[in-house]
Amino acid sequence: MVIKGIKHLAEINRMVNPITREERFRYVLQQEGSSNVIYWGHEHTEEAAIQMANMYLNLVDDCVASMGKRGPRAERVHFIAAPVAMGA
């Protein structure tokens, strides 16, 4: 399942642990057109994974939208560059 935001997307996939046979749902946030992972996580249910993916997707898209605006809210948004090793 893919959820699209303004400039980002979240992909949700079902995973099964081969040892314990437990089902998990992994979500991955990326900028559209990029293979770089911004954030990822996993949850026990698909509904929880969708909620978390939406929360982070909205947060990232709000930050991008705020950066394009002038005023006090835009001045509070800062991105911190991290080395590639810090990625998922």
C-alpha cells in the first residue's frame, strides 16, 4: 500500500518473521522520486502502521510547506543534515 503526501510518500508492506512466524507491517517514508529512506518503522497491525505512516508523512509534508512560507512558523522549522550512515 502506498500513501502519497505533498512531496513524500509512505509505503506499507506486510512482513513475516521466518523464525517466529509473527506478522508485522513495515512503513517506509521517502521523498517522491528518491530511493533514500527518511524514516521507517514497524507495527503489529496494518491499521497501526497506516496511522504511524500518516502521522510522519503529515509531519514531513507540513515542514516542507512551512519552509516555503515567511513568518514565525517558518522560522521554527529546521532540517538537520545527517550522514548517510544514519539512514535506515
